[in-house]
Amino acid sequence: MDNRTNTIAGWVLAGCGAALGLSIVGGMIFHDGPPEKFGFPIEAAEETGAAGAAEVPIATLLATADVAKGAEVFKKCAACHTITQGGPNGIGPNLYATMGEAIAQGKAGFAFSDALKSKGGKWDFEQMSAWLTSPRKFAPGTKMTFAGIGNGQDRANVIAYLNAQGSNLPLPAAPAAGAAPTPGPAPASEGPAGAPANPGGKADPTTDDLANKATPATGAPSVDPAAAVRGAKEDAKK
Ligand code: HEC
């Protein structure tokens, strides 16, 4: 190998080093954002339990439901249902004032299936949402041959419309999923008291420092006590 080859090899190596460094710095910058974004659904899942973590609760969707849009959605139902007061039963029962009523009862003697009759309980918002998501899953063997409404907002709109036809139940309170931060244990590193804990105070562009900056931001509106502990630990590390 002559000098020239060594020089070329040297530059190639330096280039690799620079690319690696850039990708590490890029990674640090990139990872600074997402934890806040992705951290939230995890906290919500912890609070509400594992059930239906991916689904937006029907109460939340009902808060912004639109009765007029629900009337549009109801056109899908009108093939089998009337909803005017005293309207006749068709393939399906008349649905006037059904919200709040006992499931598969009354309706001028409509012949409900045993599948639906055996459900028991009342048509509250949760039950109606489950029924309209998939009638077949809600009451296996039901006579309502309707696939269901997968879109949550459409479902909320049509439920709001049903409710407006003779029932007028109060809408359920939407769960305060982050809308109003619950006062929780503030991370130990919060506030001016945290400042003296870092006597150096110099900006240190290491991964650790970025993590420390991100932690109070993620922990602040949270009710996750682990965040406070994590914050305290990271403070102690400084
Ligand atoms: C293909 C016809 C058909 C369509 C379309 C249909 N339904 Fe039904 N529906 C029925 C039948 C039949 C029953 C009775 C089910 C049973 O007894 O198992 C029923 C029952 C119901 C009940 C129970 C009523 C009670 O008193 O317990 C509700 C609520 C309901 N339907 C709402 C809807 C809504 C809302 C839509 C539109 C999104 C819809 N249905 C679309 C046929 C239909």
C-alpha cells in the first residue's frame, strides 16, 4: 500500500465515521419527539384498563355527535325500521324512544328473536354502540341482518339521532382523557427547586441530557407516579 492508498482509505473511514455520527445525532433528535406522542395512549391504557384501548370510547364520540348526520346514517336502517311515534313495525320494530328502554321488549308485540330477548338489560349508550358495531356479535342468532357500523363517529351520530327521537337521555360524560390534566404527583425535578440540583448547568448534548429534558415534559400532565420516580432518579444522576 502506498501513501495515496492510505490517504484514500483514511478519508473513506472518516466518511463512515461522519455518517455514523450524523445518524446518531439524527436519531437523538428524532427520538426526542415521539415518546411524548406515543407515551399518552399507554398512560390512557393504564388508567382505563386493557379493554378497548384502541377504541375511542362511545361517550367521547357522543360528545361531538351530530343528530342531523345521524339522520343521514339512519337511512340505512329505514329499510327495516320506522322511528316516528306510533310508527308501524316492519322487518324490524319501530324504534321511537328505544334508547333507555328494555332490550327486545314491547314494540307492539314485535316478535323478537330469542337471541335478543335473552340479552336482558336496557339500551344504554354502551349497549347500543356494541349492538350497532356488530349485531351478530352482540346477539348471536339475531334476526337483524345488518352488518354493523364500523365507523365510530357514524355510530355515535346515529345513536344521538335515536336518542333524540322520544328518549332524550342525558349524554354520558365523556371520559376526561387528557382534556383536563388530573392533578397528580408532580415530578421531583419540576419547578425552580430543580435548578440547584444541576450546579454545572451547562448544556450537555448527550443522550442523557435530552432524556432529562424530555422527562418533565412527559411527566408533567400525567398521573403516572412512575414518571415522578423516573424524573427524580434522572435528577439524581446529574
Ligand atoms: C335488514 C333489516 C334491518 C336493518 C337494515 C336494521 N335493522 Fe335493526 N332490527 C331488525 C330486526 C329484524 C330486529 C329485531 C332483531 C331480533 O329480534 O333479533 C332489529 C332490532 C333493532 C333494535 C332493537 C330494538 C329493541 O326494542 O330492542 C335496534 C335498537 C335496532 N334494530 C336499530 C337499528 C339501527 C340503528 C339500524 C341502522 C343503523 C338498524 N337497526 C338496521 C332489522 C334491521
